[in-house]
Amino acid sequence: MTVVIKIISITGLALNIIPALLTFNDIISFDHYKILMLAGTLMWFLTAPFWINRNQQKGV
Amino acid sequence: MIDKKSQVSLNEGSITSQLDHVNDFEREPVPASRTKGFKDFLALVAGEHIAGTEFVIGPLFVLHGVSATAVIFGLLIGNILAVLSWTLFCAPLAVKTRLTLFYLLEKIAGRKLVSLFNAISGLQSTVFAAFMAIVAAGGIVLMTGLPNQSFTQMQPSHFSWMLLIIVLMALITFISISGIDWVTQFARVTTPWLPWIFLASGIAVLPQLGVHSLSDFWQVANTKIWTGMPAAGMEHFNIWHIIFFSWLANTALHIGLQDTFIYRYAKRSWYGIASFGGMFIGHFMAWIASGILCAAAIQVGIGDPTPAQVAMIGAGIAGGICVIIAGWTTANPSLYRAGLAVQGIFPNVKRWKITLLLGIGATVLGFFPGVVSKLDSFLAVFALIAAPVGAVAFMDVYLFPRLGLQQNYSYNNKGKTNWAAGGSWVISIALSYLLFVWLKLDFFFFMAIPGWIIAAISYVLLSKLMQGKNEQAEILIRVR
């Protein structure tokens, strides 16, 4: 289950950068880019809390 | 920018277990078995220097009329100098002593002086909390459609701004008093996400400024982003301002040695090089990206954009969320830390009372949104205060044994206050300020390095004087 959640999180992060590159290269519009950024942000925040703090607690 | 490892989480509900965590080797050297490898450090410090402040600093460079060459090369040189400061000063000392700066200072200077320094750090954190609440409030204003508030104007232009600050600071103060554990955990979630928002926004708005391929960038950078022309009422900054700002924005952490808190866990002294990741993500990429966003805002007619306007132009609602989260997750631990620090000077007053008072102070400061445009000056003043403290500790650890001077004076003299340390601190700040006025400089950051050197020299001289007198007094007592 954690693996699936992590994949969604990482896809969310990817959606926070790839659309910017597509906009820069004039492949998608700026409005579409903003929608994808919001989608990526939501994907990250709805999934990352389930695994990220578990990993952090093992740190320094 | 923000010292996130000091965002210590305390929860009133589980205070004993939390305190156990907080006091982890706070008054003893970190044992070799608990030291960490390089990879751990890289992961730990990579996200350390990206916060709400980055939305303020990048645009400040644009508004101060910095040229494109000055920004790129200034940030490159300044950030390399900052990394070297961690690598050559902070990390080696941390690995040698394995102590936090505060405990080391207590051994050197005595509890009274440490409490005083702690309290000043606390007040700095309070001001910082107010700054970040203003940044977050700017995001809320834009997202909710409340009347817009300019950040270059000192006075609030709408009553709704004051009301919003009161509500936001009340919430921040309440959370700081009752426990910030979940805020800290939430901040850990935001750290990997923030850099992408900056990077994506910076890239996505480039076509709006006329950049359609990499070859267009330099020309647009010079003519539309960092034009070299300051905004009305702003002083002109050149490459030296950028070098010193990017080098010394974290003075307290590197040459001020507060990052010993984290580097005392390093296996090797060269691990300070790990700061490269944090610096070049937060203080290079993010400052350049937010500068580009500021130029895009100016192009659409927003002359003095707020951090929220900058972020929303670059990433829409995701940008607005970014500003609110970055501001709020920085403001909360800042006020919490301030309460703890100031309590050091009034140990008999409850922490919640102190935090409440500081929260009220931060609220009043938050009424004046224009203070955010003074962030660079504020950081510079604190650099001037923090640099001498690092110099005292550095001299005590490395030079005193060679000069035959007694190290850890207070610890070895039954907790006596080390007035040589206190004196050198005052001399350094006073002389630096006089030099600043005499040389008619326009940037306090220029004085942080001279301040460090003045403190180092005066601490050695005053210690020689003080310890020599003590020896004479001891000989006299023995003769009698």
C-alpha cells in the first residue's frame, strides 16, 4: 500500500515540474499548466503525510 | 533560510518524551556511535534553506535594481563562500567539540551571557514570525478576495488587514503555546514540494517575458528582469551587495556557529560541504526564480508585488497555497522558539505567558506590512550580532590552547561570567557600527566579517588581560 501511495506522491511532484517545461516549449497553455500544478500539489499533500514523517523519524 | 532543525517540536501532552528528544546530547558531546554518514547530511540540509522568505528576497533584488550579471555571479560567489564557511568553520568545530553552540558558549562565557544572547535570538525570531505572518496573510488576502495590501507601504491601507493579522497571529500564538508538533510534521511534508513550485513557476513565466529558448534568456534577463534600475524609493544594489547578502544571510548558522547543533553529528569535518545542496536550491535557484516572477508581475502592471502576487502569477492557486504554507510553517516555529529563548532570561515566568506577550508584539508589528521590505536590513543587523559570538567560540576552541590561555573559562571557574567574551561582543558590535557610519556604507552585511575579526582579536586580548590579572591575584594570595 505504501508503495502505491509513494508512487502517487512522486507523480504529484512530477506534475509540479513537467507541465512547466511543456508550457515553456509551447506544448500546453499556461492555464492548463496552472491546473496541472494544482492537481500535482493536491496529489502530493493528500498522500505524502502517510509516509514522509515515518521516514523522517528514522533520521538524525 | 530558516533554521528548520531548530524547529524543535514540543507537545504539552507528551512533554517528558519530547523533552528527552530535545535534550539529546544537549549538555554532553555526541558519542561516536551516534554520528551520521555523508548521505544523511546531504538529505538533511538539502531542504533547509527554502521557505517563505525566498518569495521576498528574489523580488527585493529586482526592486533594488541589481543587474543580471550581478545577480548570477554575485549569488554564485556568495553561495560558494557560504558553503566554505560551513565547511571550514562550523562543521570542523562541531566535529571537534561535538557540542551545541549554546552549551559550548555556556562553558566559555557563563550562563548569564548565554541567556542574554538567547533572548536576543528570541526577539529576532519574534520579528521573523511577524514577517512570515505578513507573507501568509498576503496569500490569504489574494485567495479570498479581501482588499489588497501593498507591502511597500508601511501603514495598513484597510482595516481588514489588521483584522486578518489579529486572527492569524492569534492562531499562530495559540499553536505555539499549545504544541507545534503537527505543524513541524506538516513542514516536513512541504519541504520536498516547495523547490518544485519555485522552479516550475520560474520556467513557466519565461515565455511571457519573451524567452522562448535558452538563447533568449540573457538578453531578457538584462532588459526585463534585472535591469539595473531600482524601483522608486529603493537603494541601488550592486554585485558586492549580492555577494555579501548571499554569503552572510545565514551568518548566525555558519560563522556564528549555530549549525553546530546539527553538524556535531557529522562523522567527518568536511561534511559542511553538504550545505551546497541547500544553498544552491534555496538561495540560488529560488531567488532567481522569484526574481523572474517579480519581473513578470511588474510587466502586467503590478509595480510593488507582494510575495503572494508573485507566486500566483507563476503557479496560480498552487502558488497561493505555497505562500500561505511557507509563511505559516515558518512563522509558527519561529514564535515557539522565541518563547523558549526569552524564557531563558525569565526562568520563573511560564513559557505560555512569554509566548503570548511575544505573539502580541508580533501582531502589532504585523499591522505594518511595509516592514517586510526591510527583511534584508533586519537580517544584516542580526548578522552583526551573531558573528562575534561565533568568533569567540572559534578562538576559544582553536587558538587558546596555542596561546596558553585557559579554554572554557566559565566552566573552569565555577560558572563565573567571562567578561572577556561579553566585552568583545559589545566592542565588536560598537566598532562595527562606528566603522559602518565612518565609511558611509549602505549595507550592514558589509560589517559582519570585520565584526567577526574584531571580536576574535578583542576576545584574545581581553582574555590575556583578564586571565593574566587572575594569575597575578592567585600568586599574591599564595604569597600571603
